[in-house]
Amino acid sequence: MEELWMISEFEKIAALNPDRIIKLLKKDKELFWEIIVSAYLDRKISLGKAAELFGVTREELIKEFHKRGIPIRKLSKEDAMAEVEALECL
């Protein structure tokens, strides 16, 4: 993989201009899906945050996760707090 340097440059640009990178990532629906699911599975975001990013309800995302065989995490204290924060933003 000769082009690994591109990833480090991408990260650098993302740090300087995150909004531009997020717009770019949202254009590639499959890549955006993979990033959000990966972040959810790595416990970086809650189910509610993932749903918010996808523009769906928690219940809709749970159904989609079940269809795709993606495990639903049990709600931790941190997840519950993140869910409350997400609801307060509405």
C-alpha cells in the first residue's frame, strides 16, 4: 500500500477543515454508513447519535441493524447520558 501517506494527509486536512471532510464523506453513502457503524461498535458514539447522523429514529436504526446483523449494545451509563443530550438538542 504505497498510498498510505494519503491517509495521514487526509487526517491532517480533516483536522484543519472538518466540515469540508464531513460533507465529502456524506456524499459516499456506503463509506459514511461504515464509518458511523464502526464508531458505534467501537463505543465512540451512542445508538442515538448514530441515528441522528443517519437522519432516522433510534427504532428505525435498530431495525436496520437487526436486518444487517449488527449487534445492539446494551445501554451503558455514558450511552444513556448521550441519549439525553441528543434528545435535548431536538
